[in-house]
Amino acid sequence: MISILIPVKNAAPFLSECFVSILSQTETNWEAIFVDDHSTDESLAILQAVSKRFPQIKVYTSEGQGIVPALQKAFAKSSGSMITRMDADDVMPKNKLKLLKKHLESLGEGYVATGKVQYFSQEELGNGYVKYQNWLNELAENNHHYQDLYKECVVPSAGFMIYRSDLVSIGAFDQPIYPEDYDLVFRFYQYGLKVSAVKEVIHHWRDHPNRTSRNVEMYSGHFFDLKLPYFLALDYDVSKELLLFGAGKKGKLLAQKLMDKQIPFHWLTNNPKKIGRDIYGKLLLSEEDMVLTPEKHQAIIAISSPTDVTKMNKYLQSTRMLKGVDYFWFC
């Protein structure tokens, strides 16, 4: 059986579509565990009414505050051997559960099944959401998820399926760390779980003004407080010189965090106005003065300007450095 874990926070306008998409699944061996996170709208009443009609839909209320306690409650109340996620304002394609279940069964334990996603909205989608959707779908097409792990969350929060035993082995939702979906993916990586995607769209992500990621502070920003500790614990090679490329806002923030942790590094930029300057007590070097070699260097790339990203990618391709091993995009 598949257990679908669904935290709910003021999702009343969207619950009907969510229910229909679950009840329309071509896979029938499932249970949906809804946990209300202190909604102030009619969400709980709607959930309770629907659960009386459909025994596979189970409803609880969270004792804590926030999505992590709600997920902890949902997982504790679930009984399926396979676990997936759903957001209460989103929609499942009718074959989502069957596709992911079949793929996960073909792979066995030690894997996370995922697929492509599609954003939708009553209003025009912002360019950032379209870019993120296309980037995730490119990862799914090539199954190169971990190569870009430090750039952004590489597995959709409501677009994966995993064996219960594997989820338990990595601590499930025990850690009160936000963004919780990104932290979970880092733990997939940390414990050696492989990510494999089907080629179909398996989740429809709704964008709307009240969406949590738009309105809760812990979901904004570049998540360097999450990324950097995982990098230092899992991928940092102390035998090599660490290079930080980029002296814009993000590069400066990463430089500060590296210095706070007393991690030695060289700081490089292609901005002629910053080359040779002392920032935070660190001398900025020219990118042209450094010849990257995998035997000697590891690099963190904190560059986001499209033009500079293109130039950096072209340069990296001319070296023997391997993405996700010798260099890591943080932006």
C-alpha cells in the first residue's frame, strides 16, 4: 500500500481538486493521511466531511506548529510500505501513484522514485517558477540530480516515492530543519539513496499568492545555512584548495559563512572593480589568474548572472573538473 502524506494549512479553496485527483488515481491501493496544521478557514471541516464518505481518506490535527510536525503526525499514522507526499493545494495526474509505484518496485530498496512536474496558476506564472520547473524536468530527463544538489532542491517536495524502510533509515521527518524538503533530499544523498525519474509529469504544482513558499520567511533566500554544512560534511576535500567564484551578494554571503567556520579558501572574481580589493579581510583574486585542476582544487560557484554563468560553464568544460565532484554550483 501507498501512504500519501498531506499537511494542510488554510487550503479550503483547493481541497476539492486535490480530493478528486487522489480519488481518480488508476492505482487503488492507497491511503491519504491529511493533517490539519491549525487552519483558520474551513479546511478541517471539509476534510472531516470527506473522510466520512471515503475510508481511505484519514484526517488528523497537528499538535505542533508548521509543516514538519504535521508530516511527523502523518507519517506516524500511516501504514503503507511506500510513502509519497502531496500538498493540499496541488493536483495529481491520474497515473501518478501507478507510475511511481511501478518504477520503485522495478528499482527496489535504496532508491527514490520521482518524475517531471508542471506548474499551473490562475494567473500568469512567474519566470522563476517556469525556470525551476524546466530545470527539474531536465534533471529528471537525465537522472543527474545529485550533480546540482547544492544549487537548488533537486527532487520536488511532493513528487517522490520511497520505501518506508528507506525513509525510516534516514530519519524520516524527525529533523525540525527548514526547508524540510531540501533537507530530506540532502539526507537521501547522505545515506546513499539513488534518485531515478520516470519521464512523465507526475505532479501538478499550483502557484497562488498564499502559497507557503511565498509567505513564510524560512522558505525564502538561498538556503546557504543548509547547503554549506552539508557540503563541508559530505563533499569538502580538505586536501585540496577551496576556491570561491563570485563576489556579488551571494558570493559575499558565502565568503562570510566560510570565514565564520574558519574554512580556508581563495576568493575569485571577474569584476575588474573588485579584483585586488580587500573585502572582509580577504583579497579578491582575478579568475584569470587561477588554472583549475582536479588534483589541486575544489570550487564553489556563487554566480547567477546569465552572462557570467555561460562564461563559467564554458570555462569549466575546458578543464578536467567534474561537476558534483570537483566543482559545485551554489546558485
